[in-house]
Amino acid sequence: MTELARMTLLAYALWLPLVADALADGPWHAARQNTYGWQFMTPDERVEHQRQMRSFATYQDCKAYQNGHHAEMAERARQAGVVLEQPRESGCEKLRARGRLQ
């Protein structure tokens, strides 16, 4: 490996954590790791779910939607013979912590 290649790899290794931290503070987005029932949603439903989650002004509205979404996903999973793990974090909690919800 050339010296230039080593230096480039080192630069990327140092740069990546900084970029990851900056992106983590970006807008909330639906993804497999943070969306309950992701595997039971169509691509269009995922986009709509993300739109809905970003649209709320109050924590109560967000939680009401989230509770309904979780119930629907749990039912889809039940019909498929799957038990979904309980979410580790709440999208509504994250949005409230970022000051996006009252």
C-alpha cells in the first residue's frame, strides 16, 4: 500500500465519526433500525410514515399516531406468525428531545 493510500485511509477513519455525529442531528427519518414493523410496511407506507412523524407539533399527537401505528404493525406481524420486539426508543421521544414537539 502506498503512503498516499495509507494517509487517505487514515483521513477517512478520522473524518467518518465527525460526519456521523453531524448527520445524527439531522431530521428524523424512518429506517429499519428505528421504525417498529418496518418489515411489514410497503415502501410507500414507509415514506408516508416518515411524513406523518415529521408533521406533528405536539407530543400527544405524535404518541397517538405512534400507538396506532404500533398496534397495526403488531397485528400484521401476528398474522405472519411473528412477534415484534418492543422498540428500544421512541421516535416521538427523540423528536421532543430535539425540540420538534411541544
